[in-house]
Amino acid sequence: MNSIITVMLISLLRLAIPIVICGIGNMYCEKSGVMNLGAEGMMISGAFGAVAGTYLTGSPWLGVLCGLLGGLAVGFAHGLICVEFGGYQNISGLGLNMLAAGLTSFCCRSLFGTGLSPAVASIQTTPFLKGIPGIGGFLQQFSPIAYITIALVAVSWYVVKYTTAGLRMTAIGDDPQTAVTAGIDIWKIRMGCVMLCGALAGLAGAYMSIGQLNIFMEDMTNGKGMLAVIAVKMGRWEPKRIVLIALLFGFFDALQLQMQMNNAFDFPPELIQTIPFVVGILILAMDSVTATNPQALAKPFLKNKYKF
């Protein structure tokens, strides 16, 4: 029984990590007033960039850097469309998802000749933690990115709550006109937040491809980006709550994997795989009545006025 619980706990934490990283990035983007439904495209770009970078250089950490740049590129495109040109944010995000899915598929087939990459070097776990009494064996199961994620959450919580940058970001997301009057540079902060979102989503994708599987396959993010979007809304744009929702999704994702391996009732695997998404939709539907968005979320702002 203890071994099953340990396996489930390790599995849910590993599966929650990319949702946490991408969710924190999305939080920055949306708190500044820019809606991002393109998280999936940013993640898949990061996943491919990480594998391609590792394949070409032989270094998984250079691969992580390439993954960051892949997500950053999609974030920059989203920022140009939404912040610079005042485009419709939801349409931009969905369009970039489709573009990134098609482009990464094309690049994968061009580089590897198929929609599945060969195995590349992966980021190792942390065996040096094994010596910690009692919990060392558990802690060594995770890659350094898992511990970077903990630091990311802590720093993000502090930035949002206690720094001038966090207060300005929140002000822009709630009332950009007043922020302009106060002399805050909306363009700079929103572009910075969107690009940070892209970079973090790229890191989440890199974790999935070379932190978990050490391969790239078409559509491998499998909806994790949209789960991150849901986690941000359900978490009220607060880092600690986003982590809790991501852990909830990680639990149901780990559960569906266990159910597929021990399918006593012979359910179709495709049906079992929908469990995390069904849970997300149900909780989001129940939560939507009380959730309060940043007031200027998804409202383009150009030349000191809203553009509808």
C-alpha cells in the first residue's frame, strides 16, 4: 500500500510541475490584462525547441534554453498582436496554438523524418539528495527543474504581493487608464509579462520533453496548456492557489494513468484519458460564478483608450 501511495505521489507531482510553471507564466500575463489562450502553443514550441536543441548540441541544459526561446518566440508574437496592434486576444491565442502545433510538426518531420524524435539526453534527477535522512530517497526522484519551480512560485508570490512591479502589473490589469495617468508604461509592462509567460510556458514544455520523456512527439502537451489556463482562473491569479489546483489536476492525471495500467473494468483508454479535463471543466463551471477577473482582462488598450 505504501509503495502505491509513493508511486502515485511522485507521479502526481511530476505531472503537476508543467502545469504549475505554465500557470505562473499565465498569471503574469493575465494580471497585466492580456488574456492568453495560447499557452498550449507556447508549451509545444518549448517542448520541440528543447529536444531539437539537445539533439543538435548534445546538452540538455542548452536544450532547456532552446525551449525557453521557443516559448518566448510565441509569447513575443502574442504580445505583438495583442499589445502592439490591439488584436483580439482570445483569437490570437487560439490561432497561435494551431500555428505552433503545425509548425512544430513540420519542423520535427523535417529534422527527424517522422513525427517522433529519437531519444535525446535528458535532464538527470538529483541523486545527491539521497543522503538526506528519511526523505532523501523521495527527493532524488525529481529533476532540478522541480526545485526551480518551487523557487519560481515563492518569488512570484513575493513579486505579486510586495513589490512595486507587482502592484503596477495589477493596476494595469484592473484600470489601465488610471495607470497611464499615473505615468506607468503599459506597453512595456504588458509586453514584458506576455514574453515572460511565453518563456515559462516554454520551460514547462521543455520539462515535459527532456525532463520526463527525453523525446518529442506531435501534440505531446496533450492539453496541459489549457489546464494551466483553467488553474489560473480557478486559483484567482494567486501563485499558492494555482499550485493547489495544479496538484489537483496532477492527481487526476496520475489516477487515469494508474487506471489505464490496471483497467479491471476494460474501459476504453481514450475515455480514461479525459478524466483530468472533465474534472477541470466541472470545477471551472462551479467556480465561474464567484471568480473575479482582472477588470481589463482581454480588453485591448491602444493610445490611452480601449479598443473593442
